[in-house]
Amino acid sequence: MAFATADVTSAENGIASQSQRRHRTCLRQRNPSEVDEVCAHAYLVGDAAVFANPDPACRRGEVTRFTSAKTWNEIARAASDMKDGGEEIAVGEFLREDHHRYYGRPWILGRYYFDKLLSCGMKPSDRVLDLGCGAGRLGLWLIPYLEPGNYTGIDAHLRSLVAFSVYEAAMHALAAKSPKLRLDENFDLAEGDGPFDVLLDFFVTKHLTEAKARLAYGKLAQRLAAGAKIFMPHAPRLGIDGMKELGFSLDRTDTVHYPLLSGGAVADTDTWHIFTVAQSVTS
């Protein structure tokens, strides 16, 4: 589905009242476990978070809007507009930073990942697709570094994306960089997304079945520019030969150590695999 950027980024403070009510109504008709079926895509552009809602109770393809927090002191108001299924998401959940503990390894890894990407030559002009962006563990570092509009994050977990758009983006003043966040468990993205110069797959396809990982990379290949880089801090789910069949050649592997994790209960070393897209499938 295509989204009109001009419409989304319009500076209308009242962008929300009617559509907020409609958004809440639609989400209440589903259980929390079914929310991914309700919200096919979500993104934050400027100060507006947008969900494309295929719920049959709404018009097919209807886009419902609510206003995300523009500044950190509006977080409570913005949180009150968010629902996960019929359940209201309390601002206390953000203040406790529960979303920092949704993942198996510490939040500090985002900074380690960022430093590694810079050492590999990432540039502010790169257009980056962050698979499994979560609540912004890496995005908080990438977005300020990249040129406006160059960061797109997708995730299948609604609560993580709400924490990212309502809390983290406001606390770190990220709206000016126009990051795009999408609720998307099928790697469909939206019309007009890409082509991307960098694809980050940090333990996302690793946890998929081989068939679903192959399907995902088949779709993602359509969104990558010629010469694009794929970074994953683990062995590819499809194996090196499987990636090659899809047009991704292995550049190199790097062993990366995270000193602050040493001596803890989680792994402090990853083997990064870096691939290059042989040719653009988007042209």
C-alpha cells in the first residue's frame, strides 16, 4: 500500500481526533495476539504515526492516524491513545523502560552494532532497512547519524514499535530525521520503500523456518540497490550457498567482541557475516 508522505507530515495538530477513535475501535475488536493481522504496516514520519488497517470493520485499505509524541513531555498523552488489542498501554510501561528487556541481550548492544557498522563504511547517505528494529536499540544511534528519511525499521511486535515511536523517538528528538517504522511480519513493506543500500538482519531470519527465510529474502531482494550490503551478526539461516542462490555473495566474516558483556550470562562475541547484492532487482 502506498502512503502519501505530504499527507502524513502535514503539521496539523488535529490530525487525530476522529481517526484516533476509529483506531481504538478497530483494535478493540481483536485479541492482542491478533493485532498483527489488524495493523499491516505502521510508520513514524515527522510527528505522525500511521497504521494501515485492513480490519473488515473499517473500509479496506483505510489509513487511520494518531499523533505521536512530538516532545518528551507529551509522552503520557500519546501513550493514552495507544492500544494493543483492547488493552491500553500505560505510560508506566515506558517509564520503567520494559521494552529494554524484551530482548535476550543488553540494550548496550545497539551502540556496539552502530560502531561496527561505521567501521564497515556506513555513510549518512545510505538508505537503511532495519529488520526487527524492535524498540530502537540500534535505531536510536542510526537515525541521528543518517540523513532525514533514510531509516526504515520493521518489526512484528506492536508494543516494541509503540515504545519506539511514542517514547524513544520523543526522548531522543528523532522526529526531525523522519524515521519510518512499520508493523510488518511478512516483509511486505509498502509501495515506494527502497531501494535500500543497507539491510540489517540482526537475529531475525535466524529464528525463521528455512522456507520463511527464503521467502523473506526473495521479497527483500526486490527492495535492494545494486551493491547493497547485508549485515548479520550470525550465520545466515539459508547458509552461504542459499544466500548465493538468491544473488547475495559473501564479502567476509568478522569476529566482533563486546567487552562490556564479558563475564556475563550472555554471549560477548558474534561472528558477523557481510554480504553484497550482486545486482539490483529493483531496476
